[in-house]
Amino acid sequence: HCFLGTTSKRAPSWWPSTPSRPVRLQKRGQQTRGGMLGLSSLKPGSDGQWTVTQISCHSDLVTDMDFSPFDESLLATCSGDETVKLWRLCDPELQPPSSPELTLRPGQGRLELVLFHPTSSGLLAVGATKVPLIWDAGRQDTPLAVLEQHGDQLQSLSWKPDGSLLASSCKMVLFLKMLHCLFPQSAKSLQNNKDSRILWAKDDLLLTTGFDMVRQSFREARLWDSRKLSSSVGSASLGTSNGMLIPLFDEDTGLLVLAGKGDTAIDCFEVSASEPFFSQVSHCLTDTSTRGAAAVPKAALDVLSCEVMRVLQLTDGCIVPISYQVPRKNSNQEFHEDLYPDTVGTTPAMSAEEWWEGGNKQVNAPRSQPASPAAFNLTLLPQDPARGCSTSSSPLSTPSSSAAASRSPSSASGLSSSFLPSPSPGPSPSARPIQSMLGQTSKLRHIQGAVMHRTTHITNLRGLNLTTPGESNGFCVNRQRVAVPLAISGGQIAICERSQPGRLPDTALPTIQNSVNVVDLSWDPFDPHRLAVAGDDAKIRVWQVPEGGLKETLTEPEVLLQGHTEKIYSIEFHPLASGILASSSYDLTVRLWNLEAEEQVKLLTGHQDQIFCMAWSPDGKLLATVCKDGKVRIYEPRKSTAPVQEGTGPEGHRGARVVWVCEGKYLLVSGFDSRSERRLSLYSAGSLSSGAIAATNIDTSPSTLIPFYDPDTSVVILTAKGDTRVHIYEIAAEEPYFMECSSFNSPEPHKGLAFLPKSECNVRDVEIAVGLMLTKTAVEPVAFRVPRVKKEFFQDDLYTDTAVCWEPALTAASWLSGSNGQHKKISLKPADMTPLSEAPKEAPVRKYLPSSVYLEEKTDEQKKDELLSAMVSKLGNMDDPLPQDSFEGVDEDEWDD
């Protein structure tokens, strides 16, 4: 079953059992009002439709609901009418229940949360406005415990999987409380009035989702060690949005799914107890916005298809299953034991009274001498169609030990599973991290982007031109300076020296007066003083910036290039030959210019519509273009004015970019698909006509992703104007082609991101790329680093010899005459660093004692004895002589003097 309720924004929405294909829901009866729940089977009815049957649960808004982990037909609901009700459910095609089996009235005002205990039947955690309560359903009169009152509104509760501790979070100040009768702990982590969630993860780790205390709309997930709550141990940022993040965690695989309300994307991470704490596994795009999300019970997974997790997405009109599968060669034929460690079963370990009295029994934990198969761990195996399934209807009270032991495997609450002996209560020895099972991954997948210190920023930029065409990067940088177009009449351009960071004066600065609006601009890669600027008057002006930067306004260009008949789209310098510049225009031509001779040297034709982008091949022989007519073309300008190859490009017509990758053997095109989703496509440069050999969708946004490619690491970094997220992929020439790495989120939407040569990277901090990010009023350096343990060594596996791209390989005349060249290469290794490959091999040493040493339970007597022993050792041995006993005295006759 699944339930669709009229819930408050604090409720975790809904929790289903068995999923199917996308379900479109059709309501029966009148419009849903407060206090109603919708019950639907995820299998269609006899008429082929899914019907929602309404259940009138409460007299006020339903605020939360939860299924029993031991009886899938038992549902608990709470409401603003100050009651908790337990419902015995039936097939939605039958008459729905008219009254609850049990009603609890805590008398604490409006109730916000309800949660079943994971190991004891009939035990509930109930959250009032500010007070959590522990309630035994067998005792309807009073709760077992009324826990410590919170300072503000409760927002979520979570039981530790072993049932010993309860964590909670509340509004305004998020507290992590381990509420175990006697010793509550708390930690202050966030300060805002937005929603938060708390969830137990692996072992003693807690997971929270919420909003950053400084940037109120910036969402993040944090990992905490429950034994030391002073600070979080790790975090992951998920961009800006007002939608609350719903966390779903699978303890068996360590997978964490984060679904934001109102989002059209669902992220999946693998959570680890050591760095990196969050490893992104997937970024799933959805057709419609998310209204709620829930994880399917483990026993309902399709294990033969290697499905390790399934999430159901609730939208405005349907429920969409999202399956996470591990690619395996023999899927649908074999059961892969390493993917499915033993998971918990559905028989409660003890009663509420036993737990309250200090019991610590675990669900389906093996005993030293098990009395029956029901005492063993539950192991996921393919369902036998001949066996069938049945649903148990256990009472609210806990079965006795003998009853639990005699329960037959065939009545295991409809689970497609079997009970088999297990040598230990923990995971299967063959279980491995899920990340290692998902095929080839990038060694750079944990790359981290970070904005550098404020002292490196150029601030107080005023009057920026934020309306440059989509074909332009918006601004440009080189090793010495930054050029930024200004929204001032006359097409003015500000030149900022990188060697002089800080706040710019409020007074007017000297600028370049281009005389017409700036369409695109680019620094000469071989001359840090020469700036080429394309204007909307179809002319290209080349400016010479004096040494040390602008001291006065420049009004006369060094070179003026004319030839295009309409406005120019973009300009691109040749990567090897000095003084060669390519330009594209609304006249549908691409022209090559020799800046030394100040003349046009080539005219390329063949485009039928707007030219989105141009890119030179790494060897400088070929020029690739992507066009609005849906074509990707490759030119060999020195031999032909027509394209030598042509292939089908992106389906969307909103914009596109192209860049050469993998030693110039492939083209990477960033564009849009037919549904306007941003998409990356990989083409073989030798066979464009065959179409894209691989493609992947990124997300949905109107701005074109601008790629930067690092040939040394084969990493492409993509972002767009107005985005906050920077996507990072490693590109491979074979499957899987695209290997997603960790993304970087900027604090606010940026207006552009331009990158510096590789020589600007700090190899001591393992930086593989450094860019400059343009915001509304500042230019901020951003470093992309790869986390490494032995940073004192030069990471020669990351830093291959890099091309000296700031020096020309040949002149314009040589290239035009048919000569070819290549950049010389240098090593980035500092003289005082040893390569990692030559580092001495160390014997593995365990740095820390196992957690069992620290967590060993001690009695009060043991603690008292240890304290006394410590005090005695400080005082020293009482039998030792005093210092004065060893002093030599004076003779008696000496006193007479």
C-alpha cells in the first residue's frame, strides 16, 4: 500500500511498501480535506486504474504517519487534534477501516511526529510541539516517559537502529539529542527558522539536513559523531533552494538519497565513517517536481536485477519509482551475495516493557543456541513464485518468546525472502562499499572546489555588463589581469591587475573605451598585454594594455579588423600560432585573421543558421563549430573553406558549446535535448556522421553550460551564467565515457567562470585547476583540489608534464604556409619535493584503536576503582620517606656557638 495524506510541512510525507511502474492516481469521492488520508494499491484495479480510497483519520490536519516495521498493515497517525491513532489496514479495493484499533491522547497539545521503535513492538516516539514522549501502545493511559522539553518546535525524530537512543531536531536552533532516559546530550549546529531533518546513519553517526546558518537558502547535509557532538565530521552542499531536503538512508549499503521538496533532481550519496564522508553516486533528473519521497522496503527489491535501493517519488499527480541498480554481467540470472548483506527481519525482538526495563535485544539477531530458524538473520533471496506470500495480522502486544520462535518462514509479512543461518549478526563478509560495485569511477571523484581567501579577491566592481550574448563567456582572464565589460555607454572595459587584489576605489577607473557594445573579448594567449574585442558593429578591435595596467583611458585600438557584414558572435585565438584569430558572425561565416598583417586570410562557409561556438583542435590543424541548424562541423581551414566533416548536433536550439577532448580524438558538445534539459554529448572526431557515441543529461536550466577542459587530467568543468553549481566530469575514450565527480556550489549565482593556465596551480595543495569567478561586484579565485594524504610529496600521478601554452609554437606566417608545431612541455614539480612514486614504502600502521576500546561499557564500581587508582598514583607512594628525612643535621655541640 501507499498513503497520500494532507500533512503539515514538518511531516516526512509518506511511507509506502511495495512499488510498481509510475502510478497515476485518481481520487474517489469528494475533495480531500484536513484529517483525510488516501489509500491506494500500487497494482492497478480490475479496470486498469489506480484508485485512491479516502480514510477519515482525524478531525484536524494529519501531521505525520509511520508504518510498523513488524506489521505492514499497521499504520500510526498523529494530528493537530492532539491524538495518535493506530489503524489496521486492508486491501484498498475493500471497505476501508472506519475506526482505529487504538487511540492515544497524550494531552500535550498539537502533535507533530510519530515514529515506531525499530526493535520493540507497540512502542512509539511521539513528538508534541516542544516535547518528545515515549509511549507503550499497551498502556493507553500515560506515556512511559516525557522527555526533556526543547527550546522551540520539534521538527524530526529518529531512533538508532538498535533502539537504544533517540535523536531529535527542533526549530531555530537545531539540537541533536540522544534521549536515553538518563543522559541526554545536545549540540547546537544551525541557527535559522527553516526546516531540518535528523536521521541515524551508520553505527554511531547521525545525519542532518537543513539550511546553512549564514546563507539561509543554501541547503546542506551534515554528518555527526553521536559520541562527540561539538562539531560535525563532514558535510555536503546541495545548492540553493527553499525546499526541505528529505533524507532516505539504507544501512545495508550506506546509500543516502536526498530529495528536495519542489526539486526536479534527486541526489544519491554513499556515506562513509571516514573521509570522504559523502561520495556522490548519482544525480537523477525527474520530469516533475518532488512533493515527497520514501524508500521501498528491502524485501521488495528486485534482487535478480541487482537493485540495491528503490525510491518512490511523490509528485502532484503520480508516484514514480526510481531504481538504483548495480550493473552486473550476469544480472537476471544469478543472485549476487556481495550486494545483499543480511538485513533485519520483521519479528520484534522484545516488548515495550522489556525495552523500558533495560533490554537490548536485536531484531533477528542470532543466539548462541538458536531454537528455531526464526532466530537467524533475514537474508534476501529471489522469491519463489510457487511459494506465494501471506500477510500477518499480529496484535499490538509483543508475541512471547515461544511464539516468536515458532513463527514459520512462510508468514513473514509478505516478504519475498527466506530465513537462513548466518554466522554473525553483522553484514556479510563479502559485502563491499557500494561505490566499488558501480563500475569504473574516477580517481578524481572527490575533487573539492573552494573559494580562496578574501585577500585574493578583487572587490567593489561596479556597473558590470551582465547582458553579454550567450556565445560569450562574459569576461576573460590571463595570468596577469582580468578584463570585464561594463554597462556604460561606449562599450567600456575594466582592466584589473591580479597582482593588486583588494577593494577598488569608488572613483571612476581608467578603462578601455571600445566605442561600441562589447559582444565578446579574449586575451592573446601568447601576449598578456593584447586584448581582442568584438563589437556589435561587425568590427574587431585589438588593444594593447601597458605594463603595470591602465593608468589612463584607452580610446584608440592597436589594430582594427573589418570584413564581417553583420554583428559578430564570438572570437577565438589559435592555440599554437601567434597572431591567428578566428571570428564567427551573424553573416553565417567564420573568418580567420592575421593580426600581424592586419588582414583576413580565410573565409569558411557552410553554416545555415547561428554559430553557437568555435573550438580549435589541440594541434591547431582543425576548427570545430556547433550551429543552431543542428549540425556539428569540422573544418581544415588551410585546405578547404567547406567543412570536411559534418554530423548531427544537439536537438535543442537554445545554445551549445564545443571543446576538443582526449588528445583531440573526440569532441564534447554541451547543449540541450528536445525537452530543454542540459546535455553532454561525446563525438568521435573521425566519424561525426555517426552521431554521438555517448551522452548524459545534467539538469534543467535555461543557461548553456560552458566547458573548461584540462588535457592533463581529462577533467571537464562546466557551469553557466547565473548558476550556483559547477559540474565536474572525467572524460574517458571508452565506457563509461562520463565519470561524474563531486560538484562545487558557489555561495551565490555567478556571472562567469574563467580558468588560468596550469602553471598557476599550487601543486603543494594538489590543485589541478584554478579559475576566477565573476560575481555581481567581485572577482573571486576558486581552486579545485584533489584530497590526498601524503601532500608533502609531489603527486606525479596527477601532474604529468604540462604544455607551455603561454608560448607560441610557430608564427602566423609559418602556420598559414602549412607548417605544424606543438608546445614544449615542462614539469610542475618543485625542486624541493619528492615524487609520490618515489616515496618510501611504509609498513601499514593502525593509527587509532578500535572504537570498541573507547566504547567499552564499565560498571560504576570499575569507574570508581579507576578514579581512586588515578588519585593514588598522583599522590605517590605513602611509604616513601619524606624529603626532609634525608637532610643531614648538625652536631649537638654546634648549637653552643
